[in-house]
Amino acid sequence: MTATTTSIPDQKKVGMVSLGCPKALVDSERILTRLRADGYAMSPDYAGADVVLVNTCGFLDSAKEESLAAIGEAIAENGRVIVTGCMGEEADVIRAKYPQVLAVTGAHQYEQVVEAVHEAAPPSQGPFIDLIPQPDVKLTPRHYSYLKISEGCNHSCAFCIIPQLRGKLASRRVDAVLREAEKLVAAGTKELLVISQDTSAYGVDIRHEEREWKGHLVRAHMTDLARELGQLKMPDGLIPWVRLHYVYPYPHVDAVIPLMAEGLLTPYLDIPFQHASASVLRAMKRPANEAKVLERLKSWRETCPEIAVRSSFVVGFPGETEDDFRYLLDWLEEAQLDRVGAFRFEPVAGAAASALPDPVPEAVKQERYARIMEVTERISAAKLQTKIGRTIPVIIDEVGEADEEGDIGATGRSQADAPEIDGAVYLRNVPASLQQGDIVNVEVEDADAHDLFGVIA
């Protein structure tokens, strides 16, 4: 009997360009995980890819321009391109500019994306490779992970087209969310970033249904979910950082602040206030009770003095007067938010705000943007100055190489800093044993408007 050998064909490779928010990044991870389970390998560059996926953003016109530019670059560098994501809802626009695109699918349409890849570059590994267990693909560093708890949104904000792109609120089962979180922490995640379009509304669409978890029932509700996430343990027995994003200030948000005070949740809230003037908030179709918000901020800080609140604001919304804008600046002075992002209003096709009267001239938008950034930078600088001399926990994102004198620097984040959007903590003279993902106590030595500087205590 003559033995024969069968060579395994080379894996087909998929490249990915992921644009937009963390929610889109999670979509990219899920698509790549599915494709790897089907026998595909990932390509880090255009040249090595059999097909390139471009996960687009379609929230603002500027984001659409960036998405179209990314599609054009992928076509120029590779030629075989599949488009997905939020801008996939405008397939006619994409195909008019780039008729050679192989397929276009919308946001979180995982099955259609995978089918398009199979058609463009059929998997070549055969049935035996499919039996090998494949870990999930992560596009973030190993030590932090985004945990998406729902899709879509029930709000009808005048400036937003997210419900048109991603549909109404669709919450995940609470036991599925907790199982994913547990799996991520067991695999080395030390920081979970909870994301959705509206984290506070989690479970509303499924009537806050209960599911069994670890021998007891848990509701699909933000407070119950937060409490259970606070019970997770890393392999070393410590509690991972759990950071809440996109939290609307509904009354039940008050219930998570004690969990932060107890150390079960990271003392951080990302709340999209958008404005403070009641007239502008009404025009935006947003809740307009800014005075109550100030009272609650005070209450939260009394319960958990370490809490950091971040928010984003739109300047130059149609009809915004100088009085409206000054009111916003005064409100920010009183609110003393820890982290603030600001954006100049930009019309979006399909958004109700694009048809509103009294548009604010671009020069005025720019001038107001500069003023709000000046105020918020001053507030941030003053807050960071109070941290000099204190010792705070820091998670390490990057460890540098030794310089000519042998000193090694590192970059990390405090509990007041989410990745990619907030400040950093820069460390000097760290030990060579320090690794990405380590959580260390740092003595703060200096600060500027956004960042801290220090040394391991």
C-alpha cells in the first residue's frame, strides 16, 4: 500500500479597513471572526489580501468623504473591494463613484458580508481546517475590549441619522453579554468598555427580560448588567476596569454611582449632553433639563468623589444664538466636566436639522468652537493640576525602548481616560519588566491641559 500525502492549499487572505466609532470596530471584529472560522487568514496590508473589506462610517458628510476616500485607496492598492457599514446604506452613491466595487452591504449585516467574501474569494482550506478551534479576532490591544450590548436607537435627534442606518434599539440577551464579558476577561482583557447607541436604554425593547446567570436571575437592564460586570474577576483575582460609554442621564443612572464608589465599576461616565441651552436642546429634540443635570452631577460627586464625567457638545446648531452659546459656556463653568469634546454642526443628508432655518455661518461656528475649547481646556488643566502629588492607578498601553541613558518610558491611562478619546499618563524610568496591560500605581509629578506625567510609585 502506497502512502499518499495531500498538501493543504494556501489560505485566502482578507484585509480590513475599519472606520468610525467603536461600535463599528466591534462589527469588524465579528466579521473577521466569522471569516477566520471559515478558513480565511487576515492580511495586514493591501498587497497580501485576496479581497479587502472597508467598514464605512456614514454619520456625517465629512465621515462619508473619508469613507469614499478609503474605498478609493483600497481599489487603487488592491482592486478587489467589498464595502460594508453605515455608508453601505447609500450603495448607489458608492457604486456611482466606484462601479468596480464587488459588493455593498449595510451596517451589522454579517451574513451578507461573509457571503460576499465567499463569492469574491472562495475559501480554500477544506473541511479539516474548519475543525480547528479559532479564537475571536480582536482589533484592539489584548488588554482592553469593547463590549457592545445593543444595536440601534429609539431616539429621533434632529441632527442624527443613526436610527435610519442601524434601526431601532435591539438589545442583546443579558446572559450572552455577560458570557462574552467573562470570556474576554479570562482571555486577558483588563478593561471592558461598554458601548451601544444608548447604554441607559439597554433592555427597554425586550421589556428588561430576565435570564439565568450563575444560579440567579438577571434583568436586561443597565444597572443589573453593571452590577454583574462588577463581579467579574481577572485570573489574578482582581476586578477588571468596567467603563460605561454613551450613557443618557435617565434617573436610573444614579444607581450605578454607588457601584463606582465601591470599586466595582470604573468611576467614569460618558454622557452625550450635546448642549445646555433649553431652546437649542428642544430644536435638537433632546431632553432639556440642564438645571437638574447640574444637581445630579453634584450628587454623583458627593457619592463618588473620584468620578470623571466626559461629554460632547455641538456648536453652531441652526438657530443657536450668541446668548444660547454663552449659556452653554456658563453651564460648563458650573458643571466642571472632566473631559469634553466639541464639534461644529455639520448638515447630514436625511437629518431633520439639515432643513432647519437660521443656519449659523461657518465663521461663527469656528469662532464658537475655539471659545468652547479654550474654556474646557482651562477647566481640564485646573482639574489635572489637583492630581499632582497623588498616587493613582494607571493601565499601561505602550512601553517604549530604552534611550541612550538606559531609561525606558511608557504611556498609560488613568481611570479618567478612555482609549483614543481622552488623555494619557506618560511615565518615565519604568522597569524593563513592565508590560502592556499592566495596572500600576503611579505618582503624578506634573500635568498639562490634557495629560499627566509621573513615575511608578
